[in-house]
Amino acid sequence: MKAWCENILVAVMISTLIEMLLPEGKSQKYIRVVIGIYIIFTILQPVLKFTNTSISLEDVLSKLQTQNSDIRDIENIEKDQEDYLKEIEENLKKEVN
């Protein structure tokens, strides 16, 4: 129990130090999310060990990357559909004239 509390305290101190060193900008909110996930994993570590659940930060990050690539694929499909609809619209305008 003492080691767990020490781990939480160290995680909070490290995250506070990192946040103080961060420049203002868009990347700051993403880094805060990663820091939050790190603190949550630190807090849940004993519970995950007790239930024999293995969750690593790498697993979470790989799932986030997969979701980001899926979102990019959807955006590309939407762009292709918009281009196709514009082409149809132009063809219809030519036929009408």
C-alpha cells in the first residue's frame, strides 16, 4: 500500500513538472491527456494486478493510432464522395445547357 501511494505521488509530481515545462499551444492538451492516462494507470495498477488484467500504455496508444487512421480513411472517403458529387453536378449542368 505504501509503495502504491509513493507511485501515485511520483506520477503526480512528474506530471506537474512536465506541465510546468510545456509551452502554451495546441499540443499541450494532447500531452495532458497522455499524462492523465499515465496517472490513471498508476492508480489502477493494484486493481489490474489483482484481476490479472494486462493493459499496457502501448496497447492504448496503438488503439488510438488505429482509430486515428480509421478517421483519416473516413475523411478520405468523404472527400472522394464530395468530388464525385461535384463531377456529377458539373456533368448535369453541361447537359442542361
